Amino acid sequence: MAFGRAINRGLHRALTDDPKVLLMGEDIGALGGVFRITDGLLEEFGPERVVDTPLAESGIVGTAVGLAMRGYRPVVEIQFDGFVYPAFDQIVANLAKLRARTQGRVAMPVTIRIPFGGGIGSPEHHSESPEAYFLHTPGLRVVSPSSPQDGHDMIRAAIASDDPVVYLEPKRCYHDKGEVDLDAVPGPLTTGTVLRPGRDVTVVAYGPMVRTALQAAEVAAEEGVEVELIDLRSLSPLDTGLVECSVRRTGRLVVTHEASRTGGLGAELVATVAERAFHWLEAPPVRVTGLDIPYPPAKLEHVHLPDLDRVLDGIDRVMGRPNALDSVDAFAAPQTAEQFLAEHAAGKEAR
Amino acid sequence: MTDVDLSTEAASPPTCPPDQLQVLDAAGVRRPQPELDPWLGDVDEAMLARLHRDMTVIRRLDTEATHLQRQGELALWPPLLGQEASQVGSALALRGADVVFPSYRENGVALLRGVEALDLLRVWRGSTFSGWDPATTGVATQQLIIGAQALHAVGYAMGVVRDRSDAATIVYFGDGATSQGDVNEAMIFAASYQAPVVFLCQNNHWAISEPVRLQSRRHIADRPWGFGIPSLRVDGNDVLAVLAATRRAVERAAAGGGPTFVETVTYRMGPHTTADDPTRYQAPEELEAWRRRDPIDRLEAHLESLGAEVEAVRAESATAADALAADVRAALALLTEAAPDSVFEHVYAEPHQELERQRRELALHLTQFEGGGQE
């Protein structure tokens, strides 16, 4: 079953099981969503439960907050990652805080589905990775599935949660296929999983980067490096315990995500491992991430997105093997890129 | 009662909107007002005395809270002085199951809907963000993000429709909030889904220091017509006009007629909050002009015009106000603050491992100090 279809089946199941569940969003009715994730649900559940909304993201989330106050469990679709910002105030200032504000009297069982990430050749605002904004916000849970089975199970668990959940769908994986047990009992939303055990280096990925990381693990294995691959699944809370345990065995850590590096999830995870597992580290941890740039035009997105080679290069670096940054002194004062490239072209040692 | 003028079919603005609908003129004399009179059939002297008492009590709450702020008992207070008719008239128009979505200034409305005065003051003391249970009081937690609650009210009303209930939802906001995207989006959603919502805008002429003309070049009540929402513009210092207009809007919502917008034209006679200094931006003569339109004075003049025993009404209101003030003072003296660990309690419904870790870390930190955290 395709990833997108698995999410569709999860939504179908939630609508069937709980009459308080309803879906809201732009174009989710007759069209079935721009990615067809809600395909067929309007016909089956009717316009009171599959609600096409005006084109106003703050309005969508704000009315979902009101519906939750009335006892409903709204599942909101934000059409693309880059369109969530008009709703940012309602998410951060109200959705995330209402439970604490009311001392637990008002629950906010709202799920916000966001197709996120790049790699599909989209125009601006259609390829972003906004997870850091949300995992920095107390009161929210943030999750991202990487497989059809998780796509199905985690949307059901997110809807069943009494906390607001930002559910990030790796849009470039919508057509990935995999076995899906539709009757599986959804596990906890809070844990990561080891997709591949290995003793040499811990690679941490989530959402769209899991596929790339798996490929990297396979290639690395051919070169004699055993990668332990962790799929985080949950970004808030982070399953830091799982990562710590793994790093205590491997002594090496690579974290990879599409999102920009500064202030990102990789920074959080590396800092946590440095605090809690410093003495087990054999090498400085490495982040393989998107660049600190506005998401580039489609023809240049490959420059931004971490690909197989960049993940492998990160693995080489923590393994102490030859890698792109060998000639760079990490402690040297920063140069302008022009100076650096000029010196490099002149054949000078960068250090 | 018919609803001809406000039917959705008539969704175009009046070419020349009346300045504002009044029931009581400036001298307190009741004038015929066909737009509002049908909703005032039960008004008698006892009802007028009740309105007087409620306005006096919330004014006393306001005065008392302002004093308590000056004495250091409260961190801040947003006064409602001058807006008593708008708050009392609209609150008394509501029925049992109707639900209020207030901003931070509707302390009078909340009190009249059954929220304990102490629960209001605890918020402004800085003890809690919400002192009461929205489910039992029908009053949502007050909203400090300007206009954000308008969307919550509409969403709640969308749920009411799905529940086949006839409850109405009323959202309070000020003139400043009408510039917010959320209030405009709320009108769009309410109109599209015909949600049973009353938009109650207290135009008190000031958004902190910014005059209403900065928010809107036309009457605020003109704007909803563009969204397909009928509106009423009433004298917000005329408690009967506010009562009738809100009743009319609530009745329309409950009958499935959709949203209505009510602008009550009033005046904030005090500061924005106790931290504000209106003398920096407000002309004294303007304030003086509005003092002469005091809503309680207007009602007393009306009682006099009816030959009622105004002194007796005033005395009874004062007794109720004194009782509230005494109760509040006594209750505040007994207040204790929450334990440090409580800050972790309701962030999530289900356990969050990182937060649990921080909770343990803080507990360990505090055990280093005798007395559990008091240095």
C-alpha cells in the first residue's frame, strides 16, 4: 500500500471509530486534498465531518481550537508546509498553551497534518521543513512517520492523543509502497525505533531522510562500516534515551535532516548527547542538514537537500576516514567563502 | 418577532447607517425604538433595579481591583470603567446554555455569568492564567491575544450546530481587535457556515493609545455587511439598547439565522490597564464629555423619569457592591500560591519524557535548599 493511502486509511479508521473526529482543510472535500490524502472521505462521511474551509490557515486552526473546546477532535490539513505560518499564532499562543492555561480543564486533541519537506520540484513555499518551530513550543507533540505502516498507525495515535499533535508527512514519500497491517494496534507516539542495528556509528534520521539514511547504511556496510539507524518518529518528545543508548555502544553520532542546521533538531540532539553521553563519544558528532538558506528554487534544491553522498561523507567524518572537511580546521576563524575558494584554487592548505 | 431587516438576503449595508440606536436618550428618557423595543417587553422597575445593581457591582469590582493593584495585591488590572452598560446589557441577554468568549476586559461579563470574583482577581494577581472552569461557567478563559478568541467562538459554534443544540456563542472584543486578521477570518468562517455567533464589539474608542479612527475609516458596524453578516450599532452606554440588541442577535443565532454583529459605542473612561497613562494621549475635554454620558447616571435618570425610588435602588446596589468588595478582600487574604512543581502539571495530557526529566531536575535542585525551594 502507498504511504499516502495508508494515511488515508488511518483517517478513515479514526472517522469510523469516533464520531467526534472531523477533518478540516482547503480542498480536502470533493478534490480529496491536493495530494489526495482525504480521497473518498467526503463521500463516505459527509460535509459535516469532512469540511472544506475558506483559505485562511489561522481561521482553520482557530476554529479547530473552538471545536476542541466543544468536545470535538479536529484533524486539520495545512496544504503545504510553507502555508502554516499564518496559523502560527493560533498554534503557538493558543493550541499549545490552552491545556496549561486552564490547568488541565480544557483538552486540545487537535491534529495538524502538514505535508513537509522537499524533493518534488515545487515552487517556493512548498518544500519547507518547519519542525524546529514546533518542537521548540511546549505543549505540542511533533511526529513524523517514515513508512506506510507508521503513516497509518501514527495518524491514528495522533488523533487519539489528548494533546495537540503536529503530524509531518514526508510528501516525497507519498508514493512509497510497503506492507500495511490496518488492524495493528498503534504503539506509543513518543518512541523512536532502530531500523537497522550496527556497532560502528549511530545515524539518526526522521521523515523523508530515513530513506536516504537507509541507503547510506547499505553503502557503508559494503565499505565495512556497520551503521545503527534510528528513525526518531517522534520529534517532541525526542527519544533521547534510545539515541544515548546507541551512542554508548557506537561512540559515534550523525544526525541528518532536511531542515536548516542552526537551531534545528540536530543541534538539540547533539547537545543532549554531549551532555549525557560525552564520555562514550569517540568523535565529534556530525550534523548533515539542509543549508541555512531560504529553500532554493526547484532546479537547485539538490544543493540544499542532504543526499546519499552527504550522509556518507558525514559517516566518514565521524569514522575518521577521508572526507570533504579534512582540510578544514574547525577552530579557525571564519573566512569569506570567496577567500576560502581563492586560497583553495591556489592550492594552499586551508589550515 | 420578525427579522426582516436583518435577514441574510438583505445583506447590503444601509446607505446611510443611523449613528447609533438608542432606547434611553441622553437625559434617560425612554424613546420609541422599533428596531429594539420588541426585545424589551419584560422591562419593568424590578428589572431596571437589577440592571442598576449589576452595573454598580461591576463598577465596584473595578474600583476595588484598581485599589488592590495600587496596594500591590494585584500585578495588573484592565479597568472597565465606562463600559458597564455594554457589559451588563449584553451579559443579561444571554440564556443558560449560551457560551461567552471574553477578552481580558470582560471581567464584568464573567462575574455576571457566575465566575467568582476571586477567580478573576487571581489571574490579575499573577497566581494563575485561568481561575475558573469554562465547562461549568460557560465562560471561556479570557484571551489576551487580541481577537484570537473570535475564531474559537466560531469553531465552538460550529460544534454547537453539529450537536443540534440551540446554544448561542458570544465573542467579546474591542475596536482595536477589528483590525486583526483573526476577527476578519472569524467573520468569514461564521458567515460561510452560518454559525450561531454574536460578535459583540465594545467600541470604547481606544486601543491603548490608538484612537478608533486609526482602525477604521467607517463605523465598525459597517464592516460586517461586507462579510454577509448583519450588524446593529447601538449606544453602548444605554443598557436597554445593548440588552435588546444582544437579545435580538442571540435569538437569531439560536433560531438558526446565523451570525450577527453588534457594535456598542461606549468609552473607556479609565486607562487601558493600571500600567497605562491616558493623559499622554487623551484630551481631558473628551473624557469629560463622556463622563456626562455615564451609563449608571443615565439609568438613574431613567428611573427618576419613571418616578421610581432612586435612592432606594441606589442603596440596595451599594449594599451588594459593599458585600462583593468585602468578600474579595477576605478571600484574597487567604490566598496561597501554587507549589513550584505545579508548573509541570498540565503542559501535556500524557507523559512527555523530556518534561519529566526537567521536573526531576528542578526537584533535585530545590532539595538543596531548606524549606523546599525558599532560599
